[in-house]
Amino acid sequence: MLFSYFEMNCAGYESDSETECSTDDEVLTRVDSTLIESYPTDWCHQKCSKAMFTWDLSIPTFALSICFVIAASIPMYICLKEDKVKASPTGDFMSKFWVQIQRRACYQIILYGVLSHITFGVHNAAKPGANYVWLDLSTFQQQLMLILEKLAFFISLNLIRRYALNVSWRKMVLCGSCLVLVFNCAYFLIIFDIYRSSLFYMFTDVSRKSALVLSLYV
């Protein structure tokens, strides 16, 4: 399901009116208390306030819409005219590459790029589900956060291009890596129930994306 449909965001929701509502404490703790008070025996068949839409879009429908967009863009690609560039012989390319890679700065950047993409690319598969339970993160908030991440990425790249071209790449890598570590560790506040807020999570995640620009795209 896509968007903020009530089957996605209303905990314990049952589309079948004949199905009895859940009595599981873990589910009930995520249900709005006013909804249970208003509909004590029928709360699971009601739309909660967290549902932004009264309809949904299935995954097959969404995939089909993407196919139409791709099909409509194919003629544009066919009309593109690119100048043919004669490729350098493989031997010449490898010899030039070998000369460049012997430079200390060059192989350090390559080594760091490989290692950082491995380490920064590790993700916890349970995090989206945990956010849904701990933070009541809605689909709308999740998609808004992804949009803000792309915007922060674009702005950060432009700021670096304009103001930080003369800054040492080593300093930028160190600063970016430390900031990413700080914003990643901020999630421990959510894990150990010290401070749980969907806005706080969105802020740290978007800020982490900006810091990654420093550490991975110098």
C-alpha cells in the first residue's frame, strides 16, 4: 500500500466488519485512546486521524504507472543526438590509470571511497518497522523525509562547489564522517526510549544525508 491509507497507518485496522478487534496489548498501545473510547467494540473498523487518504494505490498499479512514464520517455531518448567519441585503446588507458593511481592522494581517495561505501552502506532492515511502532511515523512523513533528503543533498553539493573547493579534502572527509557518526548515534535516543519524536528523527536523518555529501562526494 502507498500513501497514508488507513490500512497502513491505523494500528489494528480490520477491513472486514465481521472481524473482531484485536485485544493484543502491543496493538492497543498504538491505538488512539479517543478512538477506543468512542467505539469500544468497533474501533478497529474506523478510520483513525493518522490516515491522510481514504483510498490507496496498490504496488502493481504504481508499477504500471511507472511503466507508462518510461514508455512515454522512450521517444525522447531516441531523438537524442550524441557526438561519437573515439575511445582510447585499452593499453593506453591502463597505463595512464597506473600512473595516476601511484599518486598518494589518488589511491587514498579510492581506498577511502571503497571502505566508506561499505561501512556507510550498512542498514538495519528492522528500522522502518521500528519507526512505525516507536514513532508512529506515517507514510506521509516518510515520503516527506525522502524529499527533504534529496533537497538537502542538492543544497549541500552546491554549497561545497561554491565555498569549499579550496578546503582540504582530508578535512572534509574527517568532518563529514564525524557528523555522520553523531547523527547515526542520535538514533540511540530513540532505541532506548530517551526521546522519541518523529520530527527529531526526520531532522537527524536529513542532517545525516547532508553530512554524507562531505564524506563520500569530496
